[in-house]
Amino acid sequence: MKRKTIRNIIILAAALLLSLITTQIVWVGKAFEFQEKQFNYDIKDALKNVAQQILKHKKDSSLLIDPVKQISSNQFNVSINDILHPYYLESLLNKEFGKHQIDLGYEYAIYDCFTDSVVFSKIVTSGNSSDAEMPNPAEMKWEKDGHYFSVYFPSKSQHLLKRMGFWIFSTTILFIVILFFVYTISIILKQKRISEIKNDFINNMTHELKTPISTIGLSSEVLLRPDILENPERFKNYAQIIYHENSRLKMQVDRVLQMASLEKEEIQLNTQLIDVHEVIKNSVNTFKLIVEEREGSLKTELFAVNPKIFADEVHLTNIIHNLLDNANKYSPQKPEIIIITQNLDSGKFENKKSSKYVDGIVVSVADRGLGIKSEDQSFIFDKFYRVPTGNLHDVKGFGLGLNYVKTMVNAHGGKIKVKSVPGKGSNFEIWFPKNGKT
């Protein structure tokens, strides 16, 4: 499936999910509003019945028109014609709340307009009461032209949410489905990326192996000719071609097998005291002719005062070799490569304060080649990953070099980082601890 098709499917699915989430939120909001209206209606009805029973008890024939007023979301005031005993009021409240299945804690207070004060207040708890703080009765809203009692519900919101069990459950399921969808999409994209990297690796490997195989085949055909024995020098040249191409083929296969073995087994390093400068000089001598053939330059600035560390010489040589090879391959014009060394501790290498400082050496390999885009820099150390170059196949490789470098740097207890600007080049910096892995 094409990347564009997958992107369109993801956008469409995301739009549908966003619509579903919006719809769910709207319906949950409406359900909460309905529950709140129903709760307020039940409270007002219960408090109205309480007021009527108080009048009936006092044998008062007065008619109270709308005695219940909702002062705030949690507070209700009920007007009465006279003072009353608080425990009698509490019994009426509990009775009416029980009839209306209102099972949550509340505070009631009685206001006396003659004394202009709250004469009584009490907190009544229940099985569903919360630890919400009750208000100070003196701070509650009162009207001073009559007798009132007020009821305050601190856990009203929690109570309404409990009554919305179905909506809470359905919303939870929806978000679980969305999380599962996001996780599935991320897995699909990751697998597609792995598939693309593997396909690219197969294409690169086919291209890399095809050339030496073809060369060996053509050279073998020449050697099979009867007249070849009459020209020993020509015979020798074709034999050397077969030998070199076979060595090249073996080297490519060994690189793949080497990375496979590093995955299966714990890396065993044969560490000894190594002079990093000597390793660099040997590697430079190997690559200098290759670079100069392209009219380029390969320079060294070995500033490290103490270049000796405990390391595996073979792997250390391969690390330098891979970095020089990349610097040369990704320099389309005349390569300009420079290797710099300096003694540095780990804290300064990371450019941040660290409680763990270990003396070591930094090896920097810089070039003025193609450079690496910022979005590619986080993937360049992944196995088989190669920076996209469009349809150009002039840069050969399997995408194993930098993965090997990072693996071996980590095995030595070192650190690696890259600084790169597209079109201006790249700078790979490696820090090795003085005494090997720490």
C-alpha cells in the first residue's frame, strides 16, 4: 500500500474518531445537565414537602408560594413562617430525601430574621457523602425579611457523576478504543517503515553483490578460453580480478553476518591499552589515496595529550574506518575530511553538568558533504537505515555502518553524537572513556 493511501486512511479515521469524541462529549454534557435538572427537581420537591409538613405541624393555614429558592448550584433556601426545632427539621429532611432516593451528605442551617443570625447548623453525613468542605453558615446567602432554613450539598457533582454510570462506562470504553486505535496505527507505521528499510536493504545488497558476481563471471569466462594460456600476463590479471572481487564479496557477506552475530551474542571485547592516534594514522593511510584520487583532502589534528585508552583494537579500527568511509561516500564533490582528537570528560562532552566525570578522549570526524536532515538524524544509527537520496544509487552500502559504530561505541562505554547541516556536511563525535567501559 502506498504511503499516500495510508496517510489518507489515517486522516479519515482520525476525523471520524474526532467526530465521535465530540459527539460523545456533547452527549455526556447533555446527560449531566439532565441529571442535574432531575436532581434539582427532586431536591426542590422534597424541600417543598418539608415546608408544607412544617406548616401542617404548626397548624398554619398560610399558603407559601414557591417556598424553595435555589441560591447556587449546591445551596437551596426554604422560607418558613416561624422558628422550628432543628432536630424536627432534620427528621423531616431525612424522611423526604429518603423518599426521593437522595443519599448524600448535606449541611442544614436555620436563619432567624428577628435576631438576624444563624441560630443552628449541622452537618449530616451519609454513605455517599464526600470529604468536601462545608461552608461557614455565616457566609451563606440569606434574605433578611423572613425565617429560612438552608440546605447545602457539597458532593453534588460527585453524586451526579455516580448516577451517570452508563455514560462514564461508555466514555471509558470509547477512549480505550481510541488508545487501541492509536497504538495499532503506530504499529502499522512502524512495521511499514521496517518493511521499507528491509526492502531498501535487499535492493542495496543485491546491487552490492551483483557487481562482484558479474565481474567474477566475466573473468571466469575469459579464463576458460583455450587461448588464455598463451598470454600468462593476461591470465594473471584476470585471476587477480577474481581474487579481489571474491575478497570484496566475502567482506560484504562478513559485514552482514557480523551484525547478525552481535544481535545473538553478548559482545566480547579483547581490550588492551591502545594508542588512538596510531589507529587513526593507520586508517588515514588507507583512505588517503582513495580521497586524493577524487582530488580531495584528508587531514588530522591530533590534539589529545593522552591518546591511550583501553579498547579492542579491531573494533576501534572498524569504527574509524566506517566513519571515514561514510565521510568519503557522502561527499559528492572533492571530499574535505578532518579528524580531530582532544582529551575531554563525559560531562563536558554532553555539554551539561554531571556528577560523574571520567577522563577520556573525543574523536571527531567532520566532512563537508551532503549533510543529514534533522528528521533523519534520529534514525541514522538504526540497522539498515540509509538516508534517502531519491532515485540515486551512487552511494553504496547496506545501512549497517553507523549501526555497527554505535553498537561498538556503547560496548566500549562511550558516547556518540552527530551535528549536521544539509548541504554543509556532518560532524560525528565519539567519546571513549580512558579506562574502558565504565
